[in-house]
Amino acid sequence: MIRSLHFCFFFLAILASNGVIAQTKPANLYDSARVYYEKRDFKKAYYFYDTFYADPHHGQSNYDTFYAAVAACQSGQTEKIAYYLRRSAEIGYDLSSYDTFANDPLAACLHNRPEWKAFIEPFKFKADSAMRSLKEITDMLNDTTVRINRSLLTDEAYLEKLAAKSTPQQLLKRLKDFNAFPSPKRTGFWTLYHLKAGDSLIVPFLVYIPKIYDAKKASSLYVFMHGGVGGPKNFSNPAYEPRSQAEFFKRAFEQNAFIIFPFGRKGFNWLYNQDAFETILKEIKHVKMLYDIDDNRVYIGGHSDGGRGAVWFAMNQATPFAAFYGICYFPSVYTGNTTLRNLHNRPPFYSISATNDQLFPLSMVNNVLDQDVQAGGNWHRRIIKGTHGLPYATPDSVYFLFDSLANNRREPAPKKLVWETDDVRNGKYYWVSIDELDTAASPAGWHTPIQPMITNKEGKTGRANFIKHKSGAVRAMVSANVIDLQTSCVGELTVDIFPELVDLRKPVTIRINQQQRFYGLIMPDKAKMLEGFLKTGDRSQLILNSFTFKLIP
């Protein structure tokens, strides 16, 4: 919670990018205080901090109350120094950041004051104690002997031999029914894995192995993306998370679900970076290859910036997930288009907002969701009394979320879908993939931009600039072994054949924009089946064959 509140200062950029604010003036007291603090205009920073915190309903973070004390000291408002230092301590010390507070050069004016001693000495004692505890947790997380590190599914040579000695039907069944997963020596604990992202970056991620885990019985999986990913230069210390997240994940623990906790930082996060999103997909695959995960009960979401990451997945890489969730977030993405049309499919998005969220005001979130629900968006909303730190201040208020998510199962091969993208890296949705855009073409009548009207914090109303780039879209339906597709601004697409999609005993028709492009019996292809599985680790969406069609003359 504290990390998220410290680093989530992007709201001005969010509003500006959405076309609602065309000005440089800070939009509210909270943003103004941070802007002037960064400019070292401490007199104005103190004024805005003090005015903001005068309202007891406004959320508070230990960092910004500390900055308020610094601003008070630097601007000569000495009577408020003790108040803000005390408030910072009462909110809770971010023990991993002791050096940040103790060695902040801007806080040097505090060091000779008695209030500083009362603030920093307990901080140091707790930080030192925490470091000893963290070492124990770190040793536990890094103990590779009690978890699973490899399985038959991670052995590509084994899989190639399996494919070589199997008929297509046998390979399909053997992969689908595979249950020879090894059992870990321990259960009910967190463990730290690492994956390589790109050429050289090693990325950590935590995995929770449930207390009751049967390696021959598939378990559900939650992915949780944390907030505050735009500021820190380094990944946070994984040892802090098992305890800090314990109350929030209580219901997931009770469900005996697996949990993946990815890590983001500046330059590698779920606000701006395609590599970071793709790494999360690799993390999911890695866990699926080691443990018996139910492919159709995988859920992704997060808090604050993590909620925005969930929006990105729902609009760009939705195929692996049964449902999405966001807590105290804003429903748009930074990179590419905010394609609300992609939320018009079956998998729902569970949206939780706080009544007094100082970063993402409820009224603005409702502007987007109200209008998209009317257009067909599959949003499930809940509004809860609280501030931006809702899931950590009152974790019991969001326990229902895990029960709601668990009621959803992914349909491996939906017979009806729609998908839109402005980036072919994210063109695949279930069994259809937009491989090439035709941005010179005129959009079809049904392919119109969904851009809600939003009223900002200043009371100004404008249309959100959610569609920044030209996009392509496809609508698809399957009935009686006929695959019928309508496209708009698409130059090339691929159709993957899943077992549940059509009856392979009968001829299949593929029709694109009312023209028949394929008719005949489809034979399963072992090479494509194995290739697809090795990409995703998904045993419920095995590709039997695929067909690519050029649509540009």
C-alpha cells in the first residue's frame, strides 16, 4: 500500500493523454503539492499539502506526510513539523526505505530538531529488526529444494519424442490429460523464481504454493500486479511481500489457489512496456509447466497501476484468463489504444473503486464504465467506502472479490467473439489472430471508436482520446461447422482450429466477409499442436491446425 501511494503520481498524465485536460496547471491539491515539491518551491508545496491534509477524508501516505514536514521546515512553518512527522510515523514506516528518509538531503533542516529524533530513532530500530527478519524470509524464498524446478513438460526433448511416437489424436489426449506433475516437498509457502526478459534482464516473481495441493488435481491461479511501478528504478525486495500481502490474499489462500506476484519498476512495468506484459505471460506458462494448473481458472488483476495492467491484458492479451480485476485504478491504458470493444466478450472485468480515491476519482471511473456498459461492456462494479489504499487499509472489504472471480471458468473455444488491435503483437484472441493491419482501408460500419465523455476533477467535460492509432478489428461466429468472420482494416489473419470449435469428422467452412475461403476436412497437425503448446503451456487450447488468409489484394 505505502509503495503504491508513494509512486502513483501519474494522474495528470492520464487525464492529459485522454484528451480531457489541455492545460499544464495541476489539477488538484494533491498533484499540486507534488509538482511544487519537485520544483523545490517549498512554500507552495507546504500550502497545498497543508490544505489537502486539512480534510480528514483525504487519503494519506507516510511519504507525502514526510514531504509535508520537509516543506514546512524549508519554508519556515516550524509549528507543523512535529505534526507531519508524527503523522508519517503513525501511518506506518516503510522500513525498506529507511535510508531514503534518513539521508534525504532536503530533510537536513530537520536533523537538529527534537521532533526528528523522535521520528528517526524508532524508525531505525524497526528497520534494523526488519532486516534481520527479512533475511530469514529471503532464505526461505530462495530455498529451491522444497519447490518444483522441472517437470516432464519443461523437457522439450521428452515432448518431441512424445509427439514422434503419437498419432495426432494420441498427442492431443496425452497433453490434455497429462497429470504426471511432481509434488513439492513443502506446501503453503511463497517461493521466488526468476526468468530472463529480453537479452539480459533477470526478472523476479513470487509464487505461492497452496497449503493443500494435489499434483494430480488442477488448481486455480491468481496473478496480482502491484502498484507504484512508474517511479522506483529497482524491483522491490520480494521478502516484503509475503507478510504485507497476507491479509489481502486471505480468501485466495482459503481457496487453495496458486498466486503469481510479478515485480515491476521504472522501465519495465505494466504501464508502458510490452516486454513486461509478455514476461508475465511467460511466468504463467512457467508455473503451468511445473504445477497442475487449471487453464480455465486463471485470473489477473491488481491494485492501482496493477489495475491498469489488468485493463491492458483485458484489451491486448486476454486469451489466458477467465476474468480480470482492478482495485482503485482508472480504466485506460498508457500504450496504444484503450480498446473498450474488447471488453464486450464473455470474460468479465471486476472493478472496485473507493469512494474517496484521491488518485482515481470515482466519478471519472464511472464516466467510462457507465457508457461502456451501455455499449455492451462486461464490467462488474463495486464501490466501497475508503481511499486509494482500500485493499490494505480494510482487506476484508475486498474478500468477496476472490469468491466472485472463482465463479468464472474460461470457455476454451468460444463460438462468438470480437477483437480489435492497433498492434499485431497483441492481435491474437482465442482462435483468431490479426497478423497484419490495413490502415489504408476504410473501417466497417460496426468498427467505430468507443470514446466516452469524461468530466475531470476541474469539472471540465471532454471526449476521452482512447483511440490514438488506426486499428483493425474482427468479429467471428461459429455455427454448424461454419466459421464466419467479418473484418475491418485487417490485411491478414489466422484462424486456429481448437478441438471444441468444430466437428473434425465433417467438412469445415471458413467464410471471411461473406466470401468462402476454405471448405473441406481438416487434419490435425502434430507440429502445430506442439508448437502452440510450447508457446503458452495451455493444455486446454491445443491447436489442431491453422489457416492464414491474405485479405489485401
